[in-house]
Amino acid sequence: MGLESMIGGEGFLTTKINDLVNWGRKNALWPMPFGTACCAIEMMATFSGRYDISRFGAEVVRFTPRQSDLLIVSGRICLKMMPVLQKIYRQMPEPKWVISMGACASCGGVFDTYTMIQGVDQFIPVDVYVPGCPPRPESLLDAVFEVQKIVSGEKLDSGKHGS
Amino acid sequence: MSDDTPPPETPPGDASPSNQQPAPHPVRAALPPLIESRILDEVTHGGQTWFIVRTPDQRAILEHLRFEQNFEFLKDITAIDFLGRDTIERFQVVYVLYRIPDKLNIRLHAWLPEEVESVPSVVDLWDSARWSERETHDMFGIVFDGNPDLRRLLMPEDFPAFPLLKDYPLKGRGERRQFPLVRPRGNEMVEDAPLPYPVSIGRGMHTPEYVEEVQRESKPRKK
Amino acid sequence: MNPNRGKSKAPDRRASAPLPSKRTLEKELSKGATGEHLKSVFQVEEEQDEEDSQRLIMNFGPQHPATHGTLRNIFTIEGETIVEADVEIGFLHTGFEKLAEHMTYQQWVTVTDRMNYLSAINNNVGYAVAVEELLGIEVPPRCQALRVIMSELSRIGDHVLCVGLQAMDLGAFSVMLWAFEKREMVYDIIEAVCGARLTTSWTRVGGIMRDVPPNFADEVYRFLELFPPLHAEIHYMLKTNRIFKDRVQGVGVVDTETALSWGLSGPIGRASGVDLDVRRDKPYLGYDQYNFEVPIQDSGDSWARYLQRMDEIEQSLEIIRQAMATLPSGPVVHEDFKTSLPKKQAVYTDMESLIHHFKLVMLGHGIRPEEGASIYSSTEAPCGELGFFVVSDGSDTPLRIRIRPPSFYNYAIFPRLVEGGMISDSVAILSSFHVIAGELDR
């Protein structure tokens, strides 16, 4: 965060740089699909030909957390998988955003049982929730737009997550 | 047929009037009398037949079925928990077998008391038993004696209970809440206590203890 | 209860066994144990020699692009060769069977969708067939034919996706995109009929949700025209492809004896010569009226599994053609409204229908099979033989439902197959097995 602290303040130059950086970030989100169950299939359908997500910039789907900035948690997360999810979340570099796709990731969904985590937002911070079981690919695209709106409202000097 | 009298001397399939049962099942008829006498009961429903025995008699029957009667395909091993119901034992271990040439499905239900240490394993007869026995152990706590690798399969290794027992509540005993909240603060990731979440009680999905716990934990609504 | 119940008596064979706790160590030391004795007490392995220092324990999953679903493979590798393999599953365990004990028979249909999520209709149908056998009822012929058509469409979607993912794992990414486009064609029909693309919850015990829309026949015939050329295109792309063939031929060979002993069924079993097909052997839903072949291969390697799936797609198309040609008309739910809901118009006007509706919808009344009855019923899912073991205790919730998952038994043999091979071969084998984690872990 060196550049922003050097320039500092809310002058004309910093807002323009803000806009430029946010424009670049939101139109080139690199998703990290964390697909476990049925929602993963709809996520794959979103990445495929008919509901193309790469029209909106999110084309580079890398399965490594170190190179991505949008974590899409799709599918049900159970007891054994939660530490894995947290580890992947920690490995992603800042700034990062999380989409919780589907009912199971957002709130436990149909399954209120002994192994299901009733919403990943208890254990990692989530930015956008997508309802549906599974959500249609258009809903996931809408979620990506929401994330883009969030990204375009970011400010460089205050940092994403505050102090 | 009751199990305290030895089987009659008449050969199987004899349709004499003294025999009250119809012709016995071909699989049962082909079992040697020593093994066949251990069968407690034979039930038919919906076109399917199953035999009921007690543990550990099922091992001898399964060996015979595998080698002499050519049941080469073990479809499944599972268990049923009858806690609270009026049955002779608590558990029943179920084996589902299939014979390919004449497409015959049979089942073997073996009553298993709670106090019995272990059940003989059938891993040397069919390899598909390896994972089914592991899973039955994981879900019910039944130990299969002779399985070379009896660890938990679906639950984490240190999970404290056996989920499919009837006295384990559906929503668990709080194991699903024991994770920290990982969030970034400044330049690093910190761990906090997890956020509370709203609890709803579904029909029949709770035990009395869980209801009390929920009422203790839930906050009063703001006006 | 025995306090030692559930404690494993087998030695801990995991790649990284937990170290003994400090307290046990101190206790042993205070008893005067020496180094050698400690090693035998805690079963610590011997120090590895120079040669063994080349061995590396590699973790493959549970989050990895090449794993289908959340599976964890732990390989001990020496260079590129896998010396020992172990798997860990359970990363998607949801407790379906426990849920069944708290839901009624009709409510649990929604849960069955989420098992094999690529072909949800097959799971719905399998469960409905099981409970109908338990109750001893038979659904009308139109319902049977419609269930067959939708199951076969769903099976085509599943096999197409399997082949696409197998190709993607081996590098042919465009084939996966084509496969997804074909799957979208199947989704269009399923959405028009069931209302949802993926998790359909379409069947009910005693019938199906509702009858098909008026343009159903047109849609299906259009699909039957458009599909075969695309299918031929994918088949041509892969079967003459030198790279694909070299990577999958001779890899992961399972012979018939092993396949029988390990309980493999479905396309994977038939690719190894196990001649089992529930649709032919124990016909359900009127499958005996349709004339179809059951393809079988005998080489048992990944190439055979690929060919088997492609052949099965063609047979499914044949079944759909025959079923559409002979589709009877009539009701789609079992007429005795003890299991399925009567029509809304009848509920509003007729007293008896109102009573049936009330009893089916209010909890505690519903479908109640005989006490003590149990049934094991199997259907042919795209992955193999899907079995449901339903035990009833006379009330409206089952006592126990056990799902016999085909992927579970298909995957159990995987560690044996990869030992001795290379890491890239393990990817080829895993993608040809196409385990679906939702079904594996339930």
C-alpha cells in the first residue's frame, strides 16, 4: 500500500487513480472456484459457453488461491471441509472478495444436520450471497456484478477492511 | 419355525401335510443343517426374502453362501438401530447379497446386542466389504473384527460420537460451531469467536436437551 | 456400553500417524522404557534409509482441479511413481440418512436430488421405485413411460458430462465446453418439464409432480435430431486422438474377478466385463418392453470406460425413441390417493378428495407402510447400481434409509489401481471413474 500512502488525501489525482485501479480490478476478477456440490455444476455451467462469465472479465479461472481474488464458495460445506476452506481463504492475497453461492453456503440450506456448517459467514467474511438451490447461472452473474459494484466503491488509502 | 427344536428329519421341499410352511426358499434349502438351524426366521415382503440370525452365526452362513452357493456380489453392508423399540436386541447388521446367473437377491439380518464387542468381518470373502464395514463402524460404532483398516471414513478422525445412533441428535452437539472466525485486520488474518446465528427448531428434529440449550442461547427479541 | 467401543484395534496406517502425547511418553519413560521399547510401544516406523529419503508424501486434494468433487488422495511418491496410495473421503458428508429419520417419505424426495447431482432425476426415480415397492403399489403406465424418458435424458446428460470432464482433465478443454453445451440442451427439456435445471425433485411416491407440457414431444424429437451429430463430433474428436488414446489405454486395468469382488457396477463394472444391468436383469418401470442392448467391454482400462459411456449414450437415445413412440395416455399418479395428492379441482369440490389431501399433507398421517417391512430396491443410475434400503416402523417417517451409493464402491478400488503407476496416470484413472462426491459421502 505504498503508493496510496505517499499520495494521500482525497484530491483529484487520488480519486482518478482510485477509479482507474477499481476499473481494472473489477473488469478482471480472477475467480477461485471452491466448488463442492450441486452449485459447483451450475458454476461450471456459468463458466461455459452459454452463460459465459468471461464476457465480464472473470475469465482466468485459476484453481490456485495464491493467484485469485474472488472466492466463490459453491456447495455445501461440512465439518471436514471447513478448515480447508479457511486455509484457502487465508492463502488468498488481499484484496479479496467472497461470494457465497447457493443456500447451503449461505445458511445451511436444506440440511440442518450435525455436519453441515449453517452458513460460511460465521467463519469467513462474505460479501455477496446468492440464494437458490442451485442458483441459476444468471444469478451467479448478477452476484459478480454486485461484487463489481463493491469493487468500484473501494478506496485505496483506507484499505479494504479498515483498521 | 422356532429355533429351540432341531429341524425335522424330512428333506427340504417336502410337501407333506405335516409341514405347515410352503416349500422353503432354495437358498435356505441348500444350506447344511448345522448352519441352517441357526436361522431364527425367514421373512418375505414385497417379493424379497430375508433371513434373521444372531451374531456371530452370520459368518458361517456367509462363507457358505460365498463359496458353495456362488453369491459373488456383495451389494451392501449396513446396520439398523432399534433403540427404544421392543426388539430382541438393539442393532441389526444387514448384508445384501446377489447371485448373477439366476439374478437372486437375498438379505441376511443379524441381531447384534449392545454389549457384544465385535462382529466377524467378511473382508476376506468380498473386497467390497472393506469400505462398507468402515462406514458402518463410523456411523454406528460397530467394530468388525478382522477388517485390516477400521478407521473412520466419513466423519473426522476425532469426532466424539457415532452419528447414526438414535440417541445422537440430528443437529449434533455443537461440533459444527467449533471453528474460529477468520478475518483480515490490517495486514494479517486474525481469528475471533464465531458469529451467532439464528436457530430454528423443526418438527421432530430436536431432543429435549437441545430445546433447553436453544432457549438459553437465544437472545430476547428487540421491540 | 463398552467404553472401548469404536476404538480401532488396527495399527494406524495413515501416512502421518499422530505422535504420542507428552503424558503417555512421560509415563512410559518413568517405567524405565528405552528407545527400542518406545519404538515398539508407539509403533513408530524405523528411520528411513538413504534410499527411502527420496520418498515424498504428496497430498492431492480435497481442493484440486483434477479431483471430481472433494476427495483427498495421499500419495507416497518416489520420483514420479506412486508407491503407496491412500484416500480420505467425507468432505461432503451431509447426513442424508439421519435426515431421513426425521422427514416423511415425500419430504425426503428433495434430499435425494442432492446425491448424484448430475442426474437428479435418476435418484428421485430410484427412491420412488423403492418406496412404491415397499408399499406394494404400481404407478400408471404413462407415469412409468415418462419416468423412463426423463431418466434416460438425465443419464445422457451425466455421461456426456463425465466424458467432457475426463477429456478436460487430460487436456482437451474444448471437449468439455462442447459437452456443457450438450448438457444445456438436456437442461432445457428438464426445465420445461420439472421446473428446475439441476435439482428437480420431480417424482413423488406414487407418481410424478405433474404431467408434461404440451410441446414436450416436439422438444424431445428436436433433441433426438440435434443430438447424434454432436455426439459423433465428440466421439470423433477423442477416439482418433493419439494423445488421448495413449494416455488412457492400458491405464487402470480392472479385471472381471476383481471388479466382482469389489462390487463395481454400472459403466465401470461393465467396462471390466461384469455383465450386470438392473434395467435388464430386474426390470422396473416397464423397461422390459423396450428393446435395448447392454454394451460390455472386456479390457477394463480407462479407454474401455470411455467407450462404454459413449455406447450407453447411444442406447439411451434408442430407449427414448421407443418410449416416445409408445407413450400411453392416462393419469400420472397412482389413483388410490393414499400416497399422492388428488387434483386441486377435485379437492375443492369433492369431500373424499379433501380428506385424502388433508391426510397426506398433515404430518403424522401421510404415507405409512407396514411396521417391520423393509425393502432393498435397486435401479440403474448412471454411475452404477443405486440401491435404497428402506425400513419402516409403521409411522410416517422411516426408521432407516440406507443409500447404496455406486460411486462409493467404485472409488474403493482406486488406491489399488494407482499404486505402481505415475501421478499423471492417477489423473487419467480418477477422471475415468468419475466419482461424484455428493453420492460418495451422502
